Amino acid sequence: MARILGFPNPVNEKAARVVAGGVLLSGIATVLLGALAGPAWLWLTVPLAAGFVARVLTGPKLSPLGQLATRVVAPRLGEPKLVPGPPKRFAQLIGAALTVSAVILQALGLHTAAFVLLGLLIVAAGLESLFAVCLGCIAFAGLMRAGVIPAAVCAECADISRRQPQPA
């Protein structure tokens, strides 16, 4: 079980952005189908939520989208760009919270609220996949600065001198 659970550290940012792109496309499809063909289509949020939960618990190991991103797409995008894993896991946790909440809201018949949460997810996934702006990572850094997340959780995040310079 220990070989399955856990999140990679470091993470290839290119793979993370590919996953975010898949979430973006899935989220847009879910919202469009839900808006145009009826809220019953919001059931597509269930696989989105399952993927987020799988990635929080195991990284890409049990996530089909994670596997596609890490094994197929990202290797074709050139050398990996390694970034700390804990902020990316935190971002996945936020995605899990949004999508699981949207599933619950959908089950309760609160379709508008589910659409709002999916809209937030689409914005976050779009920023990550298209512009490499990880809102979960930004929140993680803020929580570290505030002392809510201990520095030991991500030593590289806490100590800027440990970061590798990126070529210009």
C-alpha cells in the first residue's frame, strides 16, 4: 500500500500543466453539456472528482489523466521542468474539494452552485495549463508564510537558496 500512496516530489511542471489542460477541457465540456443539454450532464463531474482524489492520494499512479500526462505527453515536450511536489499536491486537494463539493451539490439538486464551483475549477485549470500560474501553489506559499503550513512540509519552498536557477 505504501508503494501506491504518496505524491511525487519533485514534479514535472510540464506534466502538471498537461493534467490541468485535461481538467480544463473536461470542465468546459461538463459545463457546456450541463448548460445546453440539461443539468443531468453534471454527472461528468464524478470522474473529474475521482481523478483529483486519485492524484491527491497517489500522484499520477491511479489517475488515467495523470498517467497520460506523465508517460505519454510530457516526455514529448522536452526536458522535464522540476518543481516542488507539495504545492502541486495542495492544488490537487483544492481541485478535489471543488469537484467533490460540486458532485454533492449536483446530487442535492443545487445545479447553479455546482456550475459556480466548476467555473472556479475552469479558471484555475486554465491559468495553470495555459499560463503556468498555479493558484493552489500561490495559496500554499501564502499559507507557508503565515505559518499555517510548516516549513518542513516543503523545505525547497521555504528556502529560496535551494531553488535551481531556470535558464532565461
